[in-house]
Amino acid sequence: MSSLPQPGAPSAGQVSSSPPAIDVFFVGMVFFDLIFGGIDQLPEPGTESWVRDRAVSPGGTANRAVAAARLGLHAGIAVAAGTDIFGDHLRALLADVDNLDLRWFGQFPTVATAVTVSLTSPSDRRFITHGSRGPVPVRALAPQLPRARAAHLAVTPEVPEWALEMRSAGTRLFGGVGWDAEEKWSPEILSSLAHFDAFIPNATEAMAYTRTDSPEAALRRLAQHVPLVAVTCGERGVIAVDGNTGEEASAPAIPVEALDPTGAGDVFTAALIYGTLSGRPLRQRLLLANVCAGLSVRQLGGARSAPGWREIEDWLAEPGRADAGDVALLRSFLRDRAEPSQVS
């Protein structure tokens, strides 16, 4: 494994004669997550607390990539890890996921794999993280960009050149944002949305960036900047607008006993991308995304708990899980779940 190359300077073996074709390209940071669940209270200084469960899982961008792959999308993930034991284990875990393309998974001796210890309960999460901050430049991982029907990346005040290049070639850009630690919620984010096809914030993020006081008002404001907006509202479900089709829709959250909410938003995003690439009506897309997100919180870890079609089918077979109309809409995914796209 080589040291980190400069952006735009390909490493040996990274360039192919033609860009590979995939369904969706995920870009961001990946984490080695060590999750402790079932904790009654955090330890006081000088004391020790035992938990009832633990798990190891890829985290960060891997949550979205694994969730998409388990739904049958050919997903690629452009992330960097270290050459340490944590990076090796992350790659091994992701290599076991069908439909997940790791040719853009880089390991570099100059990168310290981000390791997160998560203390989680059904209603709260606390994280401690160590590692290299910030993603490696995409051009260092993918000197030749893939052909993809969709890509997901963080929305920032300045849209990266590689993303604009992919969009000009026909890739639909899906964006999300994270918590603003400085709580400035820069309105420049809204200007960047002009270069995106879809934006998926949670209600807190949506209201903060739009300076509104309700998820509904935030949705209307965001819909002025980007065609597809879905605002997730926790237990209240999701509200969305698709300016491309003229649809407005909402969908309820599904009733589940939550063990770990980590990564639920990522799983929601992956399922919404699947439904959008499948050309489904907006409400149908939201229903699928809510089911996938809901099922993911029943186990520890975002990526390791992302459901596939078997888990969705088992859930639909249980009585009283959704009303008859919603069940019929969701079952249509099961009937038609051939490859949702053929990349031209």
C-alpha cells in the first residue's frame, strides 16, 4: 500500500481503460464503530459500568453504502482508512457485503482509521472518536470517476469539482448534512443545493439552515432550492416534496422497539435513493425508507443492522405492522425487486 497520493495524481493500478458503471457512489468518512448497548447509567469518575450488549460495525458513509447494497443496488464507496488493524478489519467486514464495490476503498499509512466508541440507549447516543479528521480527496481515491446513476455526499458551501463533473455526466446528486458543532448553520448551504437533485436533512437541521420554526415551513423553503426534499422527523415520520413529479407526501414511522438509533438516517437515505432510482411514487419511496430505518434500530450498529429484502418481507408478514394500503405498496417492491437500474 502506498502513501497518500496528491489529488488528481493516480496511483499504480487505480486507473482503468473505462470508468466502471455502478448504481450509486457514496463519498465520505468511514469509522470503525465499537458499540456498547444496554447501559443503565454512565459511570461516575473512578467507577465502572457494565453493559448488556456490544457490537463492532462499520460506520459513517459505510452505513449508507451497506444499506443500499443490501437492497440490491450496485454501490461503490469512496473512503480512506489506515493500514492499521482497524482499517484492515473494516475492509474485511465490507468485503463480505454483496453488491458493494470496494475499488475506491483506500488504505494509507498516513491515515489513522477513525475509531468511535458509542454508548447507546433507545433514546440517546454518546460518542468518543479518535482518528484522522476529514475525508481524503476523492481524486486520490478515484482518479477516474465512475459512471453512476446517483451519488451521495455532504452538502457544503462549496460543491466539490468531482461532484459537479459527475452531475454534468448525468449522475443525480443526493446530499445530506451533519450536526454543525459551532451551531452557525451557514445559509450558504442553501445556495449549494442548486447543484443537487435531492436533499435529506432531519427536522433540526432543516429548521436551523432555513431559520424556520417548523419542519413543514423548512420543507417549503428547501423545496425552493432543490427538486427533491425529504425532512425526517423522528417518531413523527417524514415529510417530502418532489418538484420533478409535483408530488407532496408524508409517511409515518413504524412502531419498533429501538435498541440503537445510530445510522437510522443513513439507512433511510439509502432506501430513498433505491426508491427514487426505481421510479416509484413519492409516498411509496418514503414508506420503504421508513421501514428500512425502523428495522435498523432493532440491533446495534448502523451498517450491521441495515435490513435486506428478507427482513422487510418478514416484517410485512407480521400482523398489525401497517395498514392494508401501506402493506400493498410495500409488497410491490418485493414483487418487482429486480435490479432497479441498468446503468447505460
